[in-house]
Amino acid sequence: RVDVYHPKPQTPTRPPSYIDAEIFNNSLREYDNNNLVKYLHSLFPFHKVEGLVNMYRIGTSARYGGGTTVFWQIDERDNIRAGKLIKYAENGHRIHGKQNWVHSVLNIDNFNLKQCLFGEHILKYEPGQTVGIVESEKTAIIAAATWPEMIWLATGGVENLNKEKVKPLRGRRVVLFPDA
């Protein structure tokens, strides 16, 4: 008798969930209270910070006493896949224990989180430009201000660089900048 290999049938993957545009749009304000934006103002001129906030579509949340930054993950088709909330002190350091996801805070039922690269929506505006990938969203924003000749994206965490996330980078020159 010969054993025959029978692969398990693949279960269909659920499509990603998206954040409602109204929730996203309501976060695009109160930058004078956003501690990360305040910190960026200590590093760069006003017009540069304004450009970074608009380019990366940084949001502000009242969570954790206000001034909390929302890093929106917007895919190449402008779908809002997720919002990561991170509270920063005015010196730009993250306040540990004060981070969450928008869908968790809003208790959105059956939300299927399928992250994309932070800044992925920018790719369509510069099709031939080299892409730099870092871990942290804050690092991507600061790198974009410092080295604007590249598009800067973030994985959002060391474990978040995977085959699915890098599909939009096909055909591009990509340079990885891992944390120390």
C-alpha cells in the first residue's frame, strides 16, 4: 500500500477590514496638542513639519489624556487599513503602555486587521523613487524630513516585514534600515 499525500484544503482568507473615512478625517486636526508634532517642530521648520503631517496623514487622538498620535496605515489604493495610537512625551520619547489600535479602542466587531506599510499610500506619487524601510513610524517621518530623495516607509515593528506587505514594492529599488 502506498500513502498518497493529500494537502489540506485552503481556507479562504478574509479580506482586510477598513476604518471609516469619517473617523480618519476627524483625527486630522489638533496638531498643536499632538506631542509628536510638537517634537517635530523642535527639529524642523514649520513648513516642513506641515508637509510631513499632510504627506503621512498623521492624526491626533484624545486617548490617554489627549495629544496622542495616530499613525494611519493607508494602502496603495487609499484604503485605511488601521490606525496605531501611540502617546509621546513632548521630548519625542514614546510613553510605554500608552498605545493601542483604533479598531480596538472603538470596539469595531469582527475587524480583520491586515496591516500594510506605514506610508504605503505615498508610493503612487513617486513611481521611480528609491524606498527606504525602517521599523518605526516616527523614524520614517524624521528620515523623510532629513533625506527627501527617498520615500520612507515603516513596518511598524520588527516582526512586521513579510512577503504580503512588500508586494507594493515590486520593481522598485528598496533599502532596508534595520534598528541596531
